[in-house]
Amino acid sequence: MDTTETLPSAPDEPAVVAPPPATRPDEHSPPEARRSPTWTRPALAVLLLATAVFYIWGLGASGWANSFYAAAAQAGSVSWKAFLYGSSDAANSITVDKTPASLWLMALSVRVFGLNSWAMLVPQALCGVASVGVLYATVKRWYGPAAGLIAGAVLAVTPVATLMFRFNNPDALLVLLLVAGAYATVRALESAGTRWIVLAGVLIGFGFLTKMLQAFLVVPVFAGVYLVAAPTGLWRRVRQLLLAGLAVVVAAGWWVAIVELVPASARPYIGGSQGNSILELTLGYNGLGRITGDEVGSVGGGGGRPGGGGPFSGQTGVLRMFGGEVGGQISWLLPAALILLIAGLLLAGRAPRTDRTRAGLLLWGGWLLVTGLIFSFMSGIFHAYYTVALAPAIGALIGIGVTLLWRHHRPLPADTPGVSARWRRWRPLAATATLAGTLAVTVWWAWVLLERSPDWYPWLRNVVLVAGLLGAALLLLLTWLPRRLVPVALGLGVAAALAGPVAYAVQTAATPHTGAIPSAGPFVSAGFGRGGFAGGRPPGGMELPTGGRLPGGGQFPGGGQFPGGGPGGGQFPGGGQLPGPPGGGQGRPGGGGMGGLLDAQEPSAALRELLERDSADYTWVAATIGSNNASGYQLATGEPVMPIGGFNGSDPSPTLAQFQRYVADGRIHYFVGGGGFRANGGSSASQEIATWVGETFTAQTVDGVTVYDLSTGTEES
């Protein structure tokens, strides 16, 4: 049937043909075909400015944050070779156990602004602001500015996003690259543009250079949605996806090729691997090992144990994203996102293959489900902050779902073609009931999450529940409410839904975070605590000494240090050995260090002065077991410190023979005691080195830290 209409025209003049009604800008047209309301740009500016202030304000309180990456950024700021490879030290003994793209941002910032906390952390905060802006732009294209603003706001106030965009782990850059990849995919879906889908591949490739295989979790989703919904023929879609796959390989593979082709003697050791191979690291420790738990040299994943879960993994299962510590990081709006995803797909119904409403829902819903399920069932090392990768998808689904249902709450005109009288009557009621039900579920779940921190503003959970249920009741009556009460109902619902995550996010921003396992929000007493231990206690009944930190920066009751670098040692569940002094145990030569497996500390002025003495005469001013132990000394002195054994002290770098050769050549000034951790079949080289040092050189103690001067060549009598 021809839908064009002929407008009246003057005699002897050609008729003027109007476009079909479906192409006219109205409320049913694609948002990009309609002019944005005047409030759009001011609202976006407010959102981005508020996000920037929220992420940057008081940023320096976290100091070096994760000193493991901070030390590598410092090294990259003074050595281009360390910059390229992501070395832990400027003398290029060993790399961090990740690909280096996130370090490049920090290292360049440090080169420009000097070595300080702000130079390290501001790039992460700016990644967060950019992620919010790109997510807004992506969702707005198909669903309008309101949906984009909601999506961006949800991402900005998600507690784990607040944490990671104020921290220097690789996740901040990873999220930005993945959201940008989604934007490129959306643009490609509009016109089957080859350049856009190839750009999506390039961005995902650089995501690999940021955090390795985690970036690839969205690949089947992006490719599948494009294969289904792109407005072009099947074989052209296939060819375009093959080109995008090639772009992924090239964007990620150039760096891998350099590392593999350069002789091992001309580059640093690949940290996290047992064979000095980036491919081994990619496919093993940071790849399939994270899924199966078989991570040689790690601190202990599931290792095939029922339910997965080593001490740094937690319990696996479909409810992992909702339990204990993880729930408070990411799951505040996760039930709502799942409900709205289902509702949106039902509304899309039997739409054409290229329907954008359904394509967008499949894109973001697939991202959420694929990534979330892999996180839920991986048996290797899993930390709660990984879930920041879910935040953009949750934000997008909330924005899309709420705006779709809001548009459907309005009654349809009686003459709407193809719509039955029954559906015209029931559509507004179904939409408002779904909105009300989603809000009720959201505030109930917020009440559950807030109850896990019973001593932290205990009144908040009841206020959220009461306000949210009242807002849900008003939404049910939306059709009959006076117009002036509609904003009240909406405002009450939004405030109740966001009160919990906003409160957690504010607490997160106001709390300094350091160490390798940061955690958002207050301490939770149920499920897995801030460090991933049930109730704040490690598994197997292992007791911790008093006087230290919990892995996320929180405190154990009594303040136990885990694991430290002092004398002693002890068994870790799964066969790991807590670090003892050089020489292997109490009563033998050796002594304690100041750092530990998961954190570093500032050395005293006397120790710093000792390490800086004659520093220009040595390649490394000191060596010590473990990267975090070394990073504290390196950041304090600005000089290379060799992290023996890499992050866990379990990498065979250097071997005892190599270390002895370095000492004989006068390249290492001091050996500092403490640090290290051996687990899951990793190398024992670091303990062999510690034993040799303790038996060969005379110890001295500087402010409680055991130090050996390797330049003396003096054996103990």
C-alpha cells in the first residue's frame, strides 16, 4: 500500500510529494531524526561536570593506590623501554603481569607532571568521565537524550565504578575502550558501515592491550548483534565481521609480536608467566587459568575445588554477583536491568530483523549476561572490582528500559493502525505496572544490601524501602494521578532507586583505597568481606597476626596483616607458603621487610637514605622478593628496585644463578628482607635467592627492616 500523500498544488505545476508519515520527525521516529530538546546540552554538561568533580575531588588521599602499577608507571616515565614493555622497574628486570596500555597513560602523565599521586590517578578519573560521556552518546542515538542521561548517571554512581575510576588498575581504561567499541558498533548497525565495525575491532584490540582476554568477552555479543541486525546482505555482514576480526588481531597483536620476536635477553622477563612467554601469560595465568582455577604460580584460585573459590576467588555460582561483597559493588540495579531487558524485548515483539530497539537491547543485554555469567562461574582468581565491566551495560539497560516503558504508558490514539482495542486499553497499565514492579524489586534489593552493613547508617535502608514502595504505588496510579503529582512520583522513585548506590559511591569516594584488592563501600558482615573472605576471615581457619591491613584497604578485627613480610611464615590453604625471612624460617638468618603480597609501605627516612647512597653506581639500588614489596622502595627513592619473582614472588626471575651473576658484577647494592609468596606450583627461585643471601651476607637492621649489603662480598663466618 502506498503511504505517500499528494499535497495540493497550483494548476500546471507538478505535484509536491510529501515523505511517508513514518519518516516525519515525531515521537515514533528514531531519536537521531528528531531535534534534541533545549535542556539536553545543559543536562549533559551538568552530568559530566558532576562526574568529574566526584571522581577527582580528594583523589590524592589514596596516595599511590595500587603501588604495583604505580611503580611500573614511574619506571615507564624514565625509561622508554620500560614504557613499551610495562616493566616494574626502569632497569627492566621484569614486567607487570598485564599488558601495558593503562600504564602508558599514567607514565605519560608522570613524564609531564612529575611523580605524584595526582599524576597517577587523574588519567583514571578522566577515563571515567569519558566513559560516562560515550555511554550517553551511544544510548542517546537510538533511544533519546533522557535514556542517555539515565545510562550515564547510573554508570557514574555505581559504587565499583566510583572505586575504579579513582584507582590505577587497568579497569578504568578497559571500560572506556569497551564503551567506545559499543558506540562504534551502534554506528555500524545504522548503515552497515565497514569503517565503524572495523573501528570497533580496533578498540577491542586495544582493550586486549589493557587487560588481555577480558576485553574479548564482548566480542561474540558485538559480532552476533551485527550479524543479526546490520541492514545489508548476509555475506557482506560476514565479510565485514572478518575485517573487524582482523582489526582486533592487528590492534592487539603488534605488541604481542614485538614481545615474542625480541630475544629474551634484550627485553624484561614477562611477569606472571613461568616460561617468560606473553602467550603463556595470555592463555594461562590471565586466560583459561582464570576460568578453570589452574593458575600456576598464582596466590590460589579455585584449583578445581568444588564451588571454585580460593581465598581470592569466592564462591562460584549464578548468584555470585548478588552475594556478599560483590553485591554491594555492582548489583544495586542489576535486578532492574534484567527485568527491563525482558520487558524491552517483549515490547520489540516480532519487529523486523534490523529493528534498532531490539538490536540495542541485545547488544547491552548480551554484554551483561555473557560477562556476568563468566564472572559468576570462573574458578580462578576473581576480585569484586572486576564487575566494573558490567556497569555500562546495566546503565544502558536501565536508561533504555525506563524510557521505553515511559513512552508506552501513554494511551494510543483510537485510530492507531495495527493495534487492537484490547492492547490500546492494557498497554498503559502494563507499562506502569512493570515500572512500579521494577522499582519495588530495586528498593527491596537495596534494603537487603544495606542490611549487610548494619552499623553503617542503619536508618537508610528503611527510608529507601518506604520511599521506594510509596513511589511504586504512585506509579501504579499514574494514569489517574493529577498532572502536578507525576513529577513527585517520578522523583520519589528515582531518589529511592539511587539512594543506596549513591550512598555507597559517596562513602567510596571519601575513603582512601590502597593495595591490590580495593573494594567499594563500607565493610560488609555477611557473605564475603572486603578482602574476599567470608565474614572478613580467611578460609580454613587460618589466623592472622595483629597489626595490619585487609587486602582491600579495610581493617581486620584486630588489624591483621595479610600476608606480611616479617619473620615466621605459615601455610596458606591450597599449599601456599606465607613469606618468612631470607633463609626460610625462624631462627635462621634473615629478617622482615616492610611490605607484603598485596600492599607496599613508605620506608623510613633512614632506610630511604641508605638505599639512595651511591645509587648511580648500581643498576638496581636494591632487590627484594615480590613486586609490591619492591614498589614501596622504588616509589620512595625513584630508583630501580628489582622485584624478585614478580608479583607473587613465584616467577623464576631471576634464577639463583642470574642473581649471583648480578651480585658478582656489582649491579645490585642491597637485598631487603621480607615479602614473597609461593603457591600453585610456582618457581622456588625467590626462596633460593633469599636463602643464599641469608647464608652469604651479614644482616643489618634499619628501623625494623632487615637489609644485606651485597657490595661487601663478605660471607658470614
